[in-house]
Amino acid sequence: MSKQFKIIMGFWSFVDVLLLAAAVASIVFSIVERKPDLMTNIALSTEHLNAGLIMGVVLLASWIVSIIAVLSPTASVTGFVLLNWMLVLDVLAILVVGTSLWYFTLHIEDNYLAAWQSLSNATKIQVQDKFSCCGYFMPNDSTAAIGGFCANQTFINSLFNATSTTENACITDLTGFGEPMLNQVFTTYGFMAVAISLFLASLCVIHTRREKERFRKIDAKRGGGGFV
């Protein structure tokens, strides 16, 4: 029983550390990526970063509960039961954040169009100068900002290619930068494996603790003769 319990607790502790790492990673990423950066600020919206921050806080709260649970008397399983309810909440949070990112990438061109249209002309000009492009879907569409590389309307019109309408437009560069970043963030789905593993490990701890307490009571009734 003792050896089995040590193995269970060893695995539980390992996964609990992973939960802490996931929480810290989510929080740090959501805070750090708010720094002023031309392309990152376009690729990741405030809503994305807020969702990541909330998910990180929820994961961190679960880790705190896990520490309280493991420090509780060995006869008590209340902390682990509460932890498992928290882990269910974690799974739901991860599912919501991951699915929202997945859905966003399915319509990435239209979503980045909305982001592009919300930019000031000064910011659009910075992007157009960075990639030597004009406009979003087409270089001479209504979203182009005149200035810098896109010096005037005559020059912008000269960039249009009727055979390949997106040539010299910014859509390829914007989605080319944003999609890989979103795909990396999308790996937060992997946090679900951590939450589920800790849930299952906690069930094992609950079962083992209850079994040990049952044997202890039986042993006590027999006069402490070493039943276990």
C-alpha cells in the first residue's frame, strides 16, 4: 500500500508541476505580448490576450487548491474533490480558449481584414512600408493608406495585377505573420492533457486515501494488531 501510494503521489506531483508551468506560461505570455509591437499587436487582439490571462489565472487557482489538498490530513479527501471540480473548470476554460482560436484561424483572412480596417492610417503606413505592400485584399482597394511606400494613388494603381489581384497587397504578409503565431498559441489545447491527467491522478489519490483510512479504522477496531 505504501509503495503504491508513493508511486501515485510521485505521478500526481509531476503533473501538478506541469499544471503550474501551464498557468505561468499562459499568464506570462498574455502579459508580455501586450508590449508595443507593430505586428504582434495586429496578430493578437486584446480579447485573445485577455482570454489567455483568464485561463492562466484559473489554472493557477487550481494549482493553489492542489497544494492545499496535498497538505491536508491524509484521512481527508475534501481538498482533492474540490481540486477535481476546479480541474473540470480548467478543461472548460482551455476548451473555450482553444476552440475560439481554432475558429478564428478558420476565418483568418476576414478577421484580419477587420483588424486592418480598425488600424489608423499611420499604422497601416507602417505595415505597408515594412512589407512593401498596399491595401489588404488588393493594393488599390479602399483600405490602402496613402503615404510612405504607397506614396500616391497613381503608384498604388500601378501595383494592381488583374491576373493575381492579391499581388502587392498586404493580406499575404499579415496572415503569413499571424497564422503561425496563432497556431503556436493554439497548442494551449495541450494544457487539457495536463488537467485531465491531474484529474485522474487525483481520483487515484482519493481512492487510496479512503482505502488507507478504511484499513486504519478496521485495524483500530481489531486493537491495532497490524492489519495494514
